[in-house]
Amino acid sequence: MSDKKLTLDEVAKILNKTPVTIKRYARENLLSAEGEGDNLLFKEDEVMRYLEFSKRLG
């Protein structure tokens, strides 16, 4: 299990979404984030789980 943190821009790139969408995901608790505004940090393992989940949904 990785404790690595990813920035807002890194998560947006991995999930192929805009930073605005990623901030909405954090606000709606679809992804947990630390920080505020453009200074959000996300746990890498959670982002990767979300990516795999979203691929399965199609």
C-alpha cells in the first residue's frame, strides 16, 4: 500500500478529466482529498482504485 500523494493536475491527467471535475469529485466525496482549492492532494492507491472501477463501469 502506497502513501504517495498526487496533485490535482496529476490526478486529472491519470483520470483524463479536467481539474475542475476532480475538485467536484473531491467535494462530492468520490475521491478523498487533503488541502483546499488548487492545493488538493490525493492518495495514489485510491486514485488507481477509482480508475479501475470507472473502467469496469465503461
